Amino acid sequence: MAKYKKQTVSEKSQQEAEAITKGTQKPGQTKEQSKLIAQGIAKGIELYKKQQKAKLREKNKQAKKELKEKANETQATAEASQQDHSPFNWLPWGLLVASWFGFAVFYSQNV
């Protein structure tokens, strides 16, 4: 069977919880009640920290995913631009040279 760790509250969270409890303590409240309130607040602080860590992890995952997609897009556009130049790169230049050659021949016959 798997052993489960009992979740412990960090020392800093306990101190924060005690400070909050002392600040909100009502007259006639026993030490035991204050202790239970402090424990509840400490657990709440720990839960909040866990949620914030999870949000941060999710945000980092999303940022990495977007960065990866952007890199893939740039790579795809680079490959596409390389493919555009290879097969018919000579065609516009060939037509330009042929037209100039044709003008030169036409001009030399009429002069």
C-alpha cells in the first residue's frame, strides 16, 4: 500500500496565521479556539500558495507552448520561402533577358 504523507504547514505560514489570529481575536476567546482558528488560517494560506504555484506552472506551460508554436511557424515560413525561390527563380530573369534581346534585335533592324 502507498504511504501518504501528512501535509505539514510551513513555519512561515504558521507565523502568519498566528499574527492574523491575534489581530482578529475576540474578547473571551479561549486559547484552544485561537489555536484552531490559527490552524485553519494556516491551512488556508498553504492551499492558496498551492493554487498560486499551480497557476504559475500552468502559465509557464502555456508560455512554452506559445513559444514552441511561434518557433514552428517561423520555421515553416522559412521553409516555404526557400521553396518559393528554387524551381522558377530563373523564369523572371530569363523573360527579362529575352525581352531586352528582342528589343535589341528589333532596334538594330530598324536603324
